Amino acid sequence: MTNIEKKEKLQSLLAKKTGREEAYYICLEEMDDLKTNYNDYMTTGPIDVETELGRLPSADYDLCAAFLTMLLREDHFSNGVFERRYRNGQVTAIVDRMIELL
């Protein structure tokens, strides 16, 4: 998938204005950007999500994809947290950064 196609897919995802984690999983999988090794990108252990997200302003595209995967995995263990992070703007900020980098 080209960067232009990825950008369009991410923009479409934001336009849907949904915090449903399934839509984000599907999007990352279709773009081949789901980082199953997201732990390798993190600097804290155990992962401190707030600390990691503090790195967003300087994050590259792969780190942003790892952040998004991290939030999706966090939701797997704490059902509903992804939607809360979406409402707080954290998910959108990551996707906006990914679009900017593309």
C-alpha cells in the first residue's frame, strides 16, 4: 500500500468519528502496520502509557503505529479504555501525527 493510500485510509478512519477499536485494528492490519512487537518500541517497562505518549511530538511513523497498537492491546486487557482515550483525543492525536508523517 502506498503512503497516499495509507493517508487516505487514516483520514477516512478519522472522518468516521468512531472510538471502536475494531475499526482501528482493521485499518492497521490492512495497511500492514499493526506492530505485534510494539513492546520493542517502548522505553518503559512495564509500559507506562502516559509516559510513552509523551513521546508523540517527535515520534516517527513506526512509533506512532506502535503507540496505536499499544492502545489497542491496552483495551484488550482493560475493556473500554480505548474509547475513553479516543474521547480524550489521544487516539486522534496519534492518527493525526501518522497522517502528517505520510
